[in-house]
Amino acid sequence: MAIVLALGFWLWMPVHSLGQADWDTAKVWTDFEAALQRPENVLRLDLSRSKLKALDHRLQRFQYLRELNLDKNKIDTLPNWIGSLSTLERLSIRSNRLRSIPPAMLQLYALKELDLADNEIEGIPEDIDHMVSLEKLILWSNVVGHFPPSLSRLEHLVELDLLHNEMSFDEQIWVREILPQAKLHFSAPCQCQFDD
């Protein structure tokens, strides 16, 4: 009887009150319409390979969302309301068509992991340090050519992946100097000249 009561309490308990270890193992919703029926119970949402060209405004209903996967779609821009997903801790938009990190994304203050690999991103925003919780920034296979000093103010950043971005030796030295404590991933430096 005690086990049944405990199980019943756990099922009744609001999903947003789960601890970090619990939400890491929480259900990953893959059916967007089904998730919309119980948005208060959705912590993890996987919309990868959904042929999305834009984000559905109804994503704003997930007020406790901690992880959002938008990999392998056809998204080329993000809406201004992306910054309203204030509980997000992990966001992956790998293998899309993004050219920039929009200013609204910098309002994701709880975000710890941002994966924008395999896009067409040209630079890291000047105000990247607004993402005060960021620990991991994945930008491999882009065309990143701007590395602002504000990267050095990301106090929690432990990993920056810039593999397969054409970077000169001097650019790699610069990034190493401003992020001496972070684990950095580079490809071999190119013998390239960039126009400023």
C-alpha cells in the first residue's frame, strides 16, 4: 500500500519540481501535438527531423521546458520570442540553416548547453556574455569569423567547439588567450587571409 501511495504521489507531483538528476531522465516528448495537451508536464522536447522551416509560436506554452532539440530541420531564422523560453538549459539546433545567433537568444540566461553545429553561422555576438550560465558552446562546421572579447566573461564556459571553422593561427591564439580555462576544439589553422 505504501508503494502505491508513493507512486501515486510521484505521478501527481508537478514535473517542473523535479531535481536536476530527475529531469535528465524525464520523458522526451517527440509528438508536438501530444505535448501541447500537457505543456506543464513537458521538460524535454525533441522536434528533430520534423521538416521545420520556422518555430511554431505554440512552443511558448512550454513554460517548464528545459531541453529542446531542433536538429536536422530547415530553420534559417529564430523568432524574437525564443528568449521567452526562460527555463531552457539545453538547446540544440544542429544541422539547420542559421546564419547568426540572434539577439533574442542572448536572453536565455539559464542556458547551459548551446549546440549550433553544422549551420552557416558567421560570428559570435558581441554580447554573448549575457548568457551567464553557458557552460558548453558547440559551433563546429560553421563559418565563424568573429570571436568577441566578451567570450572571456563567460564565467562558467568549460567547452568551446570550433572544429571545421576556417581559423588562422592568430585567431586560434586569440581564443586560447581569452579562454585559458576552457576545453577548446580547433581544426588545423588555415593559411587564409580574411578581410576586416
